[in-house]
Amino acid sequence: MKPAPFAYAKAKSLDHAIELLARPDGDARLLAGGQSLIATLNMRLSAPKLLIDLNGIGGLAGIAVKNGMIEIGALTRHAEAERSADIARHAPLIALAMPHIGHAAIRNRGTLGGSIAFADPAAELPACLLALGGEVEIAGPKGRRTVKSNDFFKGLFETALGPRDVLTAIRVPAATKDTRVGFAEFARRHGDYAMVGLAASAKANGKGLIDVRLAYFGVGNIPLRAKKAEAALAGGNVDDAVKALASDLDPSDDVQATGATKKHLAGVLLRRVAKQLMEPQP
Ligand SMILES: Cc1cc2nc3c(=O)[nH]c(=O)nc-3n(C[C@H](O)[C@H](O)[C@H](O)COP(=O)(O)OP(=O)(O)OC[C@H]3O[C@@H](n4cnc5c(N)ncnc54)[C@H](O)[C@@H]3O)c2cc1C
């Protein structure tokens, strides 16, 4: 199928993009890598009147380590993050997740900001952001603001971004020598969206773990923390953590699998990720 007709504008600056979003009908969409947006246009799931291309705006891409945080500009391509020595060193969970996002051609064009803003419930990066306790930097008509990952994901494809907001960057705490991370997902084929996935972080504390954060994706409308399982894992008991998932998660059936299958897979993933978290990491 072909998309419905739309107008196109290339934003010259962040302010220009925010200005262009101020249409009386509100019917404009930002275009970043286009890897999700263009598919929804072609399938006529969405038919905005105006596409505002962010790709000409300087300063929206790049990776920097600042004040104990690693900041990733919204227009940073997945491929750039995948190859970045800074991401490998300071955000190893994101490095683990990257190869699972689509295929190389999609990662060459898709952006980290686009993935977080789109907030697909089966996507890897929103769960990584939540597992790392990261935050999102937003620019809008009233200026800039920062939203914590806990407050960012609101519902199915719904976030704290307002209709005239642009996501400008994400930030996650830079890994320290005690940081442990784990990542696993089940997908029908490599590169497909996950049936169920798990992104996790923790701190090593002697032989145990503290600050365990387990963020599941593909099991609800938004990435979800499994808080009872986190407590059990911090107590060192993987079996109890797997049992706790029964009350932490209540996935619905979807086109990929039944809720019961997803719950079972969530337990399998937890055992794999627990093993990663418990082993010393480079
Ligand atoms: C075949 C295929 C397989 C894929 N598999 C996966 C996968 O396994 N896992 C996965 O996570 N993703 C997958 N993707 C999606 C891919 O990761 C996308 O790149 C990503 O979801 C969106 O990023 P984008 O830059 O392409 O955004 P776009 O498609 O340009 O935009 C997506 C949405 O976000 C909004 N948006 C974009 N940037 C901003 C911003 N800076 N501020 C505010 N709003 C913004 C747009 O208006 C639009 O509504 C797949 C895509 C394809 C085509």
C-alpha cells in the first residue's frame, strides 16, 4: 500500500520543529529514522497531514559521558550505538540489546530517540531505559524538561511526550565496577520484535546483588518491572524469583503467543538473566 498524501517540511532547528508542530489541527508527526513511522503510513494506520523531518537539526545526535551519566542524542542511529566504545563501556546493557533490534539495515537508519518515543511495548530500548533507571530529555513550547523512565511510559504507544514535544536525548547512569547487566529475549526469528524479553541491571554486593531492576517487554502495554521477583533475586533465590513472576506479570494473549506461554517464557528468561547477573562481568 502507499501512504495517504502528506506535506513534508525539513526542520532547520529544534525551535523550528516545535513551531511546525503547532498546527491548529495538530496533525503533524516528527520523522526521525522513519523505520516505524513510514511503515504505519504505508499501512494507513496513520495519515498525518505533515511530516516534520528532524534529520537536518544539528546537535541532536551523539554520545557523551557527563556527570556520571551517559547521554545519547535522540538522532543517534542504532548502528552508531551498536559500534560505540562508550556505549560498550558505560552502558553495557544497551550494547547487549542492540543486535536484537531488527536487522542491520533498520539499525543503520532507526534512531534511539525514535524507538523511545514510539514506545512499542515489545521493543528492547524502552525496557533498557527502565532497567537502568534512565531519563528522557524533552524540548517543548514551554522549554526543556526531564522525565524519569518510571514516569515516561504511560500506555500502549503512549508516553509523557505532548503533541508539541521533541525528545532530544536519553540519559542513563554510567556503569561502575559493581554494575551487572543481563539481557535475553525470545523472538520467532532473529530481528523480529520479541514475544517476551527481559532487560536487567543490578549492583554486585559481595557474593550477592542489590538494586536489582528487572524490566520485561512484550508482556504488557508498557515495559514492566517485576518488583517481587527483583526482591527475591536480591535475596539470592532464583526459584523464588521465578515463582514471584506469577503475581508480577499478567500478560494477555496476543498474535505471538498466549498469556500463559508468555508467563512461562518470562520465567525461562529470568533464569538466563539471573545467571548473567550473578557472574562477574568484564
Ligand atoms: C522490519 C522491522 C523490524 C523491526 N524490529 C524491531 C525490533 O526488533 N525492536 C525494536 O525496538 N524496533 C524494531 N523496529 C523499529 C526500529 O527500531 C525503529 O527504528 C524505531 O522503533 C523507531 O525509530 P525511528 O528513528 O525509525 O523513528 P520513526 O519511525 O521516524 O518515528 C517513530 C515515531 O516516533 C516519533 N519520533 C521519532 N523521533 C522523535 C523524537 N525525537 N521526539 C519525539 N517523537 C519522535 C515519530 O513521530 C513517530 O511517531 C523494526 C522496524 C522494522 C521496519
